Amino acid sequence: MEAGITLQSQSFRLRERMQEANISHGQEVRADLPNIRVVALAGAAEGQALFCTMGAIRVREILNRGDGGPLPTDVTLEGFRVASSGTYDILNALVSSNGNLRLLVDDQSRVVAGSRVVGAAEAPIPI
């Protein structure tokens, strides 16, 4: 299932964690995003990402320094595919903050659930 952002995602927690990691407006980084909860939406092959239990962000690489301004409030999440509801770490995600907070799980990222690793380009498993 593909996990997306909903009103219940508590996107403000993601913004707080980004501020704690000293990520600012216009910046683009590769980062680890730990402990993101995914809950399946009833009657759909989609899920919602919940940031309420998210841990500290670990910046791996700064790709663009940004302008030091405040972070935007809108969040988009792309490519976050998981087999089922649960808690996941996104490793080496592309995170940018220009116009909106954009989290991209791409071919350089990994999604880890417990000891199982799910490749970002892997097709979702039907439920």
C-alpha cells in the first residue's frame, strides 16, 4: 500500500523534527526518518503516515544549503510503499523544503520494518 498524508498525520511533528535537525527553508538533504507509523485506510489499498511517534531525524548529506528561512507547513510524501500497517524507518530519504515539505522515497532510499527491508522501487504487496 502507498502511505500518504492525511489531516491525522500530525505533520507539525515532522516540521518540529526537521527544525531540531537544523533543516531550513530551501534546503535539500538525504536523511533517515525513524519510527513513522502507517495505518491502512478502511476499504482502500492506501494508508496514512503518522508522524506522532517519529524519532529524531539523522541528516546524512546536505545537497542544497537553503536560505535559512522558516519551514513551510504543507507536507507531501511520495513513494512510501509498505506491505501492511506498522512502524517503519525511511533511510536515506530525499527531503526538501521549498514551497512545501517534500519527502521522497526513491531508488536510493530504503524502508525498514523491524528486521525486514523493503526496497523503495519494489511493487506494493496486495492486501
